[in-house]
Amino acid sequence: MSGPQCLWTIDGDAIWETDCGRSFVLITGTPLNNKMRYCPYCGCPLVTNERVDPGPPPKHPTRGFAGLSPERRREIARMGAQAAHARGTAHRWTPAEASKAGQKGGSVSQSRRKVQ
Ligand SMILES: [Zn+2]
């Protein structure tokens, strides 16, 4: 040992064995993650071998689109686009069309309401 310090080594998932012969359970992270600078048992500066750094657990597990791989996401997006085209609901706007629609203003929403 180089100097007075207490080496903590992780043993199992959350149990830390201390240099001074104690064991300490940390639910998440490392002692340093939890702002433990000194061993609470012997008072020596706390050091870890940092062999395993589990890090903070993800607070929000990724769901849905976010949890998918980019490839899968693209695939699904493509399928959706194809389905929209098949139903005839997809519309590709040109700048000219868009400005024309913009000029019509309120009449567009009125005529659309009658159709639906
Ligand atoms: Zn200690």
C-alpha cells in the first residue's frame, strides 16, 4: 500500500470489501459516485480499484421508437410512408402549392370540414 488509504474492491453486484475488513453495500454506483471520499470505518481516504463501474442506472428505459435500432426505425418509417401512399392520403407539397394554400387561408379549413 502506498500511504494511508482504504482500498475498496467490489465483490458481487453491490457489496464492497474494504481494506480494513468491512463490507459495505452500495445499491448504485461506486463509493466515489456516491461522494464517499473517506472510509466510514477507518477514516482513511477511500480508493477503489474501479475495476467495475456500473454507473447510474438508466432512469427512463428507452421505449418504442427510441429503443429501436436506426435500421429498424427507418424500416418502420418506410412502411408507414408506403401505407399512406396506398391510402392516397400522402401528399407531396411543392413550394407553389404551399404558397397557394397559404393564400387561401381560412377557406381551406372550411372546405376540408365539409369533406370530412
Ligand atoms: Zn477502511
